[in-house]
Amino acid sequence: NNNNNEEEKNDETVNATQEQGQREVLEHISRIVTIGKVIQLRGRYVTLFLFFTYAILASVSVKIGQAFDTVNTNPDNIDTDDDGSQYYLIADLSVQYDTSRYWMGVYWA
């Protein structure tokens, strides 16, 4: 009778240990799946961030570069005492090249 009780207790202990081990394995698998989903989402967002950053950066850089293109408004050296070149920004003809206003714009761009 004592042997039967001890065997039952051992069986219960073994079963409880197995159940606890199974729970721990399932929790571990659940954490791995969750981490995998997070990494997958992070990868998607990083990809989208890089794509939009590249698209925006490229177009903004081109616009900034175009903002400092100049044109010679006196290419034939007419009515001038110096070399005759009068360069102004194409985007804003009120800003002459090589003035403090021009270089302030270059600095801030």
C-alpha cells in the first residue's frame, strides 16, 4: 500500500514536472515568434523609412542645387567698365553671385 502511494506521488510529480516543462517550452516558442514578428515589422518599417528618405533626399538635394544655379545677364560685356560678367541666381534674379546675401544662402543650405 505504501509502495502504491509512493508510486502515485512520483507519477504526479513527474506529470507536474512534464507539464511545467511543456509550459516553459510553449512560452519560449511564443517569445521567439513574438520577437520574429517584431523583427519582421522593424525590417518593413526600416525599408519604408529608407525608401522615403532616399526619395525625399534626392529631390530636395536637386532643388537645393538648382537654387544656386547662376546666369550671366551681360554675356556680351555691354555697358560695363570691368570684365562685364554679371551673374545672378536663376531662381531669384535679385540676388547677385558672390555677394554676402548669396553666400549666406549657400551657408544655410
